[in-house]
Amino acid sequence: MRVRMVTGDEPELASLAGKLRKGRGNGTLLKSHKVLMNALPLAESWVEHFNAVRWKTTLDGRLRELVIIRIACLCRNAYALKQHIPVLAEADGVTLDECHALANWRESRFFDAKERAVLAYTDSVTGNIDVEDTIYDALPAHFNDRQIVELTVLAASYNMHARVIQALRIEPEGD
């Protein structure tokens, strides 16, 4: 860990820390939150943004988890992998075998045409930033404009997540 973790008990952090503890249901704060709260306005916007990306879109949970886990694989983000596999992934219909297959999804038998289009797009957003037309052109058969924007923001957001976690060397929960 490159910066200290706050406790969340600091008076200026009480409001956000309280919301986060309540939202988690177990009264705890994630390590990522404890680090981000060193910059309170950014932590507040981070939480609001990721809540919107995860819960205020029309994308189904399974697709969302496929994108998040694939990006975590590509970016070697152990923190996100541990957070999402198996509990969050399985809650949204992604099996443990499918999670493991995401590392080499092109060779896998698990994913349908829609999911493969999403995974190819995710790979391109993550690795190339500028998505080739042939990859993008597979999306409109499965998604409307709103969903394509949601998918793009989801992928970009979890790329940002990986970069913040990795740069600050935030260790996975429980480690």
C-alpha cells in the first residue's frame, strides 16, 4: 500500500463512511474506500460514479460481471478479481468455470455471440482504446445506443479502477 488507509472514524469522513458501511451491510469499509477517502471529494464522486455504473444502467448483471472480470484479468487487478469471484459473479449468473475461462475467452465454449461481442469490445477498449470498426459493428445487433454508451463507460470505469488500485498498490480484501 502506497498511501495510508484512513479509519473512516475521522469527523470529516463520517458521512461518507457511514453510507459506505451501511451499503455494505456488514459495517465495514473496503480498503479501496479507506485509501480514496484521503481525497474526500474524489472518494465521494468515485462512489457515486461506480454506483451509477453498476446499478443505474440497463445492462444485465451477467454482462456487467463478464466485463469487470475480463478487465481485471487483462489489467492483472487481483483486487477486483477477489472482490468479484466467486460471490458477485455467481450472484449475476456467471459460474466459476466461466470466470476462469475469461482469461482466454476466445478459446472457450462458454460465451454466446452477444457475450463474445462484448468481450471483444472490452478487450479493445482496454488494450487499444480506439476500437476498430469491425469490433464496434458487432454491438448494434445486440444493443441500443444507450446500452453501447453504458457498456463503454463500464469498461472505461473498470480500466480506471484497475489503474488506481494498481498504482496505489491496494491489496485485495482479506490480504
